Amino acid sequence: MASLRRPPPVRCPATLIAAASLLLAACTSGATTMNHGQLTDFATRYAAAWGSQDPDKLAAFYSDDGSLKVNAGAPSVGRAAIRGTALGYMTAFPDMVVRMDSVVQAGTRLTFHWTWTGTNTGPGGTGRAVRISGYEEWTLGSDGLISQSLGHFDEAEYQRQVSAGEPSRP
């Protein structure tokens, strides 16, 4: 009969607790958390990707099966669809710039506030300048990328500006 060997005694309970905590964290599914500095960096790079004229750069911020929904439109699901949505904006506004105004974290809820400027000089464009502020509600996946973005801006004001141009500033 084989003898059962006893495991060696635990010499440092704190090490055992730390190891167990790391293992539990690694096995727990759910959203990745970022500290405020990391989140600000992520949001700043995301804003720059919108103005890069490279839709693949923007799509890379999303999980493989991530989704981007703008106002009441149908969601773009998956990187290829998100790339297509980004390309549409980038083509219509070749000088587009998105500036991060703030990013706010409340528990697992992340809100990215932005200001978007550009001139509608793409094919069939009006030649009008647009300046719109809005926000996106993000859910991050376990991969640290956006799994869902719900974008919001004043659609009526956007349409007015595309037709008549950016409002004058005081």
C-alpha cells in the first residue's frame, strides 16, 4: 500500500493568502479594472485613434466581438463592423479631431466625454465645419478592451451644423 505523504508545512501564511488571491483573481471573469491614470491614457489614445484616419487603429480598441452603437443607430458588432463605422466618419470628415474632455469611472461604469471637430469635405460633403460634444458609455471586457460602447450626441445639432456650419464661438 502506498504511503500518503503530507505536504510540507506552510511557513508564511501571508504568502499563501497572496497566492490564493492572485489565483482567484486570475480565474474570475469580468471586466478589467484600470486605475485613473491608465484609464485616462486609454481614453486619450482612443480619441487620437478617431482622428488618425486609420479605422483599424480605432477598431483595435475593441474586443473581437465588441460593439459600438451611436445614438439610436444599429450597433456595429465586431471589429470589421466597427472599422466600417469609423471609416464612414473618417471619410466624411478627413480633418476630424476627437479630443478627450474627461473620463469618469463610477464602479464598473465608465463614461468617456469628448469634443469632436471636423469639416464635412468627404465625397458628397457640404463643406461645413462641425463641432459636437458627446459621450460614450463603455463596458470593458476581461481583455482590457471595449466590449460595448454606447455613444451619445445631439443628432439635431449635428445635422444643423452639417447644413449650416459650426456655430460661432463667443
